[in-house]
Amino acid sequence: MKSIDYIDKVVAEVDGADLATAYKAMDPLFVDVVIAPYKKFLPWMVQHGFKLVPPRLGSDAALGLINEEARILVVVQQAFGGKVATGFPAGWIQKITALVTAGFLDLDSPGVRRRVESRRKNPSPRYHNIGTLTGWKNALNGILLKDIGLGTWQLTEQRYEEWFAEGMRPSTAANIVIDGVSTGQIRRKYRRNRA
């Protein structure tokens, strides 16, 4: 089966699942996206031969599932609703929002192959080459302020120094912070002005 076949089956068989047309343009690699209750969607995926893959490095905002036989990758992203426990071991997401979106990807499709080959020919630099923490934070703040209107001084409880020392690019760090803010895992620190 192809991604679109699994999407059709999810929509037909998982109570509450529906096509999330607003998300279709999220990434050209994804065939489509569905929205479904997490507690019903995940067991359905496991019953249909999908296995959990380790969390993506640097972000716990998404879960990955793969069907090795059909060569389909599914990325489950938190959408909205109240938090529910996942029951996963330490290191995995412990709570996830009640409704999730899922991007289905055909690993063997020609379009995906072309994109992967293109990225291999023109790889983006993996590590930053910024000499100081201040310069790195300035680059990070530029991305954060443009995207969510918040800076590192307002989102204080993050591992900025550790990320800088590891060589993480400011754009990667910004993606982690933006994901955390959008899912509610990272909260803004409000400072009271004293007279």
C-alpha cells in the first residue's frame, strides 16, 4: 500500500480521524496529513505494522513511525487539545496533545528520491562557525524575534550555552524553541517592572 491508501484507511477506520486540508502544504515531501485522536490513532498504526522509531534528535515535538515492509514513514505532530499520557519510557514524549496531525511519506517515491539526492549534493552545514556565544545568541534572537516575537531573554530556561558548545546551528536551536513554544512546553518568562 502507498501513503494515500493508509490515509484513506485511517480516515475510514479511526473514529474522529479526518483529512486536515489546511496542512497539505506543510512539506512537499509529505503526501498528506490527517488529524485524529492520539489514543485511537497510535494503536491503529501499531496494528497495521508501524513501529515507533527513536525521537528525532534535538526535538521531542514529534513521534516517528515506520512500516518497513511498505516503506512508509509517518511523522506524528502534536496539534491541539488537552494533554494525555503516552506511557513511553524515559527519553520519549511523556505527554502529548489529544489531537495529532500525521505526515505520511512514501520512502520509495521518485519525488522523495530526487529531494534526498538534491540534499546530498548540496548539504546544508551541520555545525555553526560562530566564534562567540553572544554572536550565536544574536543570530538565534534574529530568527526567534522574526518568527514568534520573543527573544532568549524571555525564554530563559533553555540550554543555550550547551547548544552553542555542541556546535548546534542557531536555526536548529530556534526550531527547537519555536516547537516548544507552539506546543506549550516552553513558557515565556514575564519580568515585572519595579518603580
